[in-house]
Amino acid sequence: MSYEYPELDIISLRPSEVSTPMTYNKKKDLLTIGPEECVEGLLKDLSYERTSNGPVSHKLQANFYQVVPEWLFNYIFRNFIGPDFIQERKQAVERANKQE
């Protein structure tokens, strides 16, 4: 669209994890940001980029994912990050269900 409508600022936002109701308001940590941080990073790239990962921390993550071989990333995620990630989501769903 940015090529078809050069007079408009069109940008694609591709952040990593953002703490929102969709992520069960995951606690902020090294890899997770809040919506405000995401928007601030996006607005800094508006008019300069066609895509944005949001803030610097998510840009670094995106670069890391491009450099690390897929098999290595998958191994690390499955064995170290994934189990905690899944457990955290299960607990958040259980808390959300109890509140209803």
C-alpha cells in the first residue's frame, strides 16, 4: 500500500510480545513490553520505515531471530522458554476463569 499511496504514511507493526488482555496481561520482563512502549517505538519509525518492531528491545529481538539458526532457536524455545511460557499462560487462563 505504501507504494500505491506514497502520500500516506503506512507502516507495518511487528512487535514481539506485548502485555495486553490477549496475552492475559503478561507481566513485563526483558522481552515483554506494554502497549505504550510499543506505540512509542512505532511512532519513532513513522515516516522513516515501512515496517517496525516497535521499541529498540523488540528490534534487537527481531535481529537476533534472523541471525540465530532456526534449529537452535527452536531447541532453546522448546526446552527452556516454552515450558515456562505455557505454564504462565495456563495460570493466567485459570485466574481469568475464576474471576468470571
